[in-house]
Amino acid sequence: MKIIIAKTAGFCMGVRRAVEMALDMPRKYKGPFFTFGPLIHNPQVVGLLKEKGISIMDEIPAQGSGTMLIRAHGVPPGIKKNLKSSGFTVIDATCPRVVKVQAIIRKHARQGYASIIIGDKNHPEVTALLGYAGERGYAVGNMEELESVPGFEKAIVVAQTTQNIFLYEKVKEWIRVKFPHYKRYDTICDSTSKRQAEIKELAGHVDVIIVVGGHSSGNTQRLVEASRQAGKPAYHIETESEIDLDTLASSKNIGITAGASTPNWMIKRVYRTLEDLSHKKARGLRKHFYTIERSLLLTNIYVSIGAGCLCYANIKLLGGASGYFPYVVMSMLYVLSMHTLNNLIGRKADYYNDPDRASFYKKHQTLLSFLAVSAGGAGLLTAYSAGLTSFLVLLSMSIMGLSYNLRIIPERPAKGRYRSIRDIPGSKTALISLAWGVVTSILPALSLHLKAGIPVVFALSVSMIFVRTAFFDILDMQGDRIVGKETIPILLGEKKTMRLLKYVLLSSSSVLLISGAFNLISKLGFVLFICPLFLFFVLTKHEQGYMLPGTKLEFLVESHFVMAGILAFVWPFV
């Protein structure tokens, strides 16, 4: 079974902006906190905001207090004015594209134009637009209703930003013939247009299309319509629990798209469910390989193997010939312990980012806690056997790793946001990169007295781990944003972070070649430059939509460390 996710699936710009403004409210404004009506048409997101203390208000009280967020669909101008008069601090999260339509209608209404709005008259966006049109506003849902609207000397025609593009093209053509003097505006959001146009292309490659989104979401319903118009069976689901696995079992190619108000974590859950179905249908080695692959990733055993391979490659880059085994084991045990503990503590974010992992850690919490503590203790014993320096360095790193989530500064003196290490923006990626760099390069180099090239190898290790961690942060942006993590992609943005990662990878490859040429490291650098290029290729393919977030992508990213170890091992025999 092949699964294809539409590139445009998930939050549009306006929805993302509104959700982020809602999540920022408790930090920036005084409570209590409200949205006027549901912020977006997605029950899961609305439920999440409720958990964070952001309630829905449908009626304006005579006297109010706190902060009110205007929903992404917008509200009639009178409502905004009344909310302010009632005493609320009003924050406007209306989508900028909707604001543009509101401005068009307001301008022409003042000039005496009638406004014909092609959209669902019960939709909150259309209700808001009618508020700007005044008494000469008309909401039209289909061609029959359009034909019943009287003619005007002056009129404009606009569309609900999430309207069906096929319907609106028919409307514009009818208006062009019947009332050529009317002004027609293309107000369907380009995100909506792209989603509906992409359905046509997607339909040519799949047997069936799954449309993920709230059942009350207009733009999601129109994606279902577009899928069926493209000649493919379409199933509208809100969560992965609604997937009819028996119906889909015979499908060889499945397409997934999602409405503009559907969060990434819901798309991930649907993809994971279909991915599991795909491998359950598989036979022989492919099925067993997937089971092993997923188990190694869930338990962090594979990432610890990667740490050991990176440590071995670094020692060989520095010219080490023997005595490396304790340091390889040490790095594996340290990484296994710290990553497992972090997963146990960070299950809240995994609930959105990787539900399978969150479920796995909840189910096996006791066993995994024992594994993390045992690995940490065994790592310290191994370090002690290697020497006092190794032991003290690893002990210090372990203490710092364990204190990452602790509230170091008491609540009363710390009036600001930064009371623990994890509160520092970008600290997670930076500390993981530095910790891996120390345990896989600095520690073995100092203990084995391998002085030359240490800064180069350390910088290379930190760079590779930085790319790996920041890339996973890109995949987890929405979940991290929800639980309050300020990772590097959240600070810089997805596109800027991806460009940075690619630059780091190309620089790492160049450094390996140049350092090898000037004998700062061993000639192994002429081979290991392949590893950053391999990861560059994986990131590029993901960016182009050929590698979807899931087990395969995660396994490939972690595999470039294993590749480094294998190349270092076979190098002397070539």
C-alpha cells in the first residue's frame, strides 16, 4: 500500500496565526480568556484550548472582563465594538485574507453597492461579511439562489474564502453574461484554491482519498466534494478512529488531504494508522523488518546504536587504533538513558507529535524507567573503569541532563518565564547537540590522548546532531507549540530552519574533505563526507514531499550515524 499526503494538507496561514495567538494569550494578557465563538472548525483544537483555560463565549454580557479573541472567521463590526464596550480586551485573530474581503465589501457598501456573497449564509465568515455589507448584503449558496437575487444598478460579487472554486467559476461566468456591469472579485483564498486543485492531481495517483477535518468545517466538506468530482471515492473523517480499515484494506494507493483547520498531529495519526495497516498487509521479511524497525525507534535502541557508531567514527577520524570499546559503549548507554528519560518526561508533547510513542511509554512506563536508570548506571560504571576523568565528565553531563526539566529557580523570586533550563528558547536542541558532541568526541579523545583535530571532530559531531534534532523539531512544531516549547524552528520558522540545516550539512561535508586534505584528521574524512550529503538528500526529499513523516523517515535520519560507523569500520580493508 502506498500512502500520499497532499502538500497543502493541514493548517492554512490564517488558522495557524489564530491558534498561535490563542496559545500566546495567557502569556501576554490578563485572564480570564475567551474566544467569541469556536476559534476554528476543529473540535480537537477547540478542546485543547479549553484545557488551557480558553473558553468559548457566544453572547456578549452587559459587563465583562479579561481577554477576548476574535475567531479566524471574523465577526460583524458591531460585535467587536460591543465587546470592547463590555470591558473586554479584544484581540483580533481574523484571517488577513478574510479581512481583505471585509475591506472590499465595506468600501463598496459606503458607495451604495449591493454585495452578493457566494457562500453558506450560516457560516460565521459569511455572517461577518454580511455585517460589513449592511442592508444590501445577500448570501448565495448555489446557482438557484443566485438566479433569485434581484438585479442592481451597482453590485459586487465576492466569495467566501473557502468556497468551491468550480462553483465560483460558474457564478462569475453567469454574472458576466447576465450582469456584465457587476464588479467581480476573486476572493477565494489561494490556500483553498491550491487544495482543491491539488485534489485533481492527487486523484490521478490514488484509488481513494481520505479527507481529514472537522465535520462542521466548510472548507473540509468542499475538499470532499472536489475529490468526488475528480472521480474518486472520498471519506470524510475527523479522527483516525473513524477510518474503516476493512473498506481500505483492498486499496493499493491511498491519498490523504486535510482541511485548513486540521492540525498536523491529526494528519500524523491518520497516516500512522494507515501505515500500520499497510505493514499488517505485508508479508515475509518486509513485515518483520517494519516491526523491528519501529521497536528499535520506540525504545531508543537504534539512536543509541547510532551514538556508538558516531563515537567509533570520531575516534578513527582522530587516528585512534585501540582502546575505543569502553567509550563506544559509554556513549551508547548515556544516549539510551537520557533519551528514554526525556521521552518519559515529555509524553505530553508526544501525545501530539507521536501518539504511538506516547502510548508505548505510558504502557511500559515501569520497564522503560528501569531501562533508563540501568543504562545510566551502567554507563557511569563503564566510565569509572575507563578513568576518573571519564567518570566525572559523564556524571556531570548526567546531572545536567536530569536537571533539564527541574524548576531550578523558585516561583516567587522568578517573576519571569525562565525558571528551568528547558524554559530557555532553543535550549533542547543546543544541549542535546553539545552532550552528544562531548560523549562521542571530546571524552574519548581526551582519555585516549588523541589531541590533534579534536576541535574539528567536536564541531562536526555537534553539527550533525544539531541537524538531526532540529529536523525532528520541524516535524514536531505544532505539538511543541501547544505544550509551550520554544524550539529553534518555532523561533526561526520552518523555512529558515530548513535552509540553515542544509547549509550546516554542506559545510560539514566540506570541512571533512578540507580537514582530511590538511591532515587535521585522518584520511577517513574523504569517505565520511558522504554522511552529511546523505542526510542532505533525505531532508531535500522530505521537503519535496517524497518522504513523509513516519517510521521510514525517522529511521533514515538516524541511519546516517550508523552509516558513519560502518564506513569507519570497513575503511582499513578497502
